[in-house]
Amino acid sequence: MSAWLPTAPCTPAACLEPAGSTVAVPRAVLRLAVLAALVLAGIALSPLGGRLPAGWIRRWCRAVVRAAGVRIRLTGSAPAEGGVLLVANHVSWLDIPLLAAVRPARMLAKSEIRRWPVAGRLAALGGALFIERDRLRALPETVARIGTALRAGAAVAVFPEGSTWCGRARGPFRRAVFQAALDARVPVQPVRLSYRGAGGGAATAAAFVGEDTLFASLWRVASAHGLVAEVEVRPLIPAGRHHDRRTLARAAEPQSSAEPPVVHRTSAVRRTSALHRPPAAPGAGRLIGAM
């Protein structure tokens, strides 16, 4: 195990709780069928690459999440334009389209994904940057490639925990990728991801941890009732505010900011400050429906 191959203590047996309620089997199958059709459509369109409008990519990513039966609640700041390092905690395979629904970006993905039958091809065509997590000596080259993409004005999305967690617990952000933002002199945009069940409490149905299989995770998500993905875009950390990757990583961790959220009200980015009003209930925010 290398320093860039962290593992979470989360396992399906220890962390994944039975769903409080599930949908009928035919509905879950329909969700998976629509999800598969959307993924195949994405593969067909991916050669167009940067010629696709960002709005189309956002809508496709939201459609993927909704097809799986998951509603999306977006809160927080407007995503930054230009070169920016998007960083988020990591819970599920759903995190990838959720981040792209906020700001289309080049993903940093483990090299194993490249060999996955469908997702690997989609990731490669989408401009993913692959990292060999078990080769520490390859890390400086990966950081340099991220920096080059950032300097070119691209958004790069990473999960600095280095592994998926169940959502009830989180791991520390690894510092290495933040060096790319420092070298490229671009801001960092933290994003906090969480999942809630039909009753509003934290849910682990979306978690993809330990030895869990992709098919088992897909079925668990598609058959869950009332699953909501909460995406909170945290305040931007401007370039130059932190001068070393240790303090920058700490500032970007999901639990580090105590600032109240700002809620997206419309696609025109009309936002209402959460200051001077009671904390929002779990249902607050812009909610995007599911199948």
C-alpha cells in the first residue's frame, strides 16, 4: 500500500443499512433501463467532446441521477468559471455525475476505471485524468498533468479522500492534488455531497464501499424510495489565500467551513442569503425530481 492508496474502514456489512422502503421491482428495473440508455447515449455523443454546450452536459448528468431514482437538491454558491479545482468528499459512483451537474469538469479517476466495460470508455472519452494509485512515483506526473489542465482554463474534479466512505463518516483530504492548484494559481471550489432517505435522515443506500459490487450498488440505489442527493457548493477559496497544500487541503475539507449556505433558486442563479433567517429544514434548496 502506498501513501496515495488510502482505504476507508467502511464496508457493506458494517455501514449499509437496510432501506426503510423500496419501490416495486418493475419500477427499479425501468430505472436501470433508462439509466443504461442515457449512459449509452453519452458514449455516442462523447466524441463531440468540448463542442457540446456545458448546459447540455449538466442536463445529461442530472438526467442520469434522476433516472437512478435519486432527486437532487442543489444549494450554495454559483460554481466558478475558468480554471478551478473542484474537490468533494466521496461516497458513491453517483458523485461523478453530481459534480458534473454543478460544473462539467475533467475527472481525476483511478486507473482501474479505464478497464471498466462501459464507464471506462465514457470516462476516457470525457477527458478523465487517470492516476495509478499504487505507484507513488507516478504521483508528481499526475499532479503536473492536473496543473497543465488547470492553467489551460479547465475545471478538474477530484476526490481527495482517495477512497469512498459511507457518508456517515469522512476521511481527511490528501494534500497532493492541492499542489496542482497552487502551481497553476487557480482557485479551489469545495463541494459537499450527502445523501438522505425519504424521512430526511442520512442514508447509506448510495454508498459504494469496500467489496461492494457495482451491480449491487446500482440495484440498491434504483430500488430505494425517496433517496435525495444533497450537493452544497461551498464558498470559493481564491488563489493565493493559502500558500501551502496542507492548509489549503484543510480549508477545503467539507467540515471546515461554518458559513451558512446560500440557496440556488433558479437556473439564472438568483440566490437568497441564509443569513438572518432560521436554518433551513432538510427539504430546503432547489429540488430536481426523480423517476
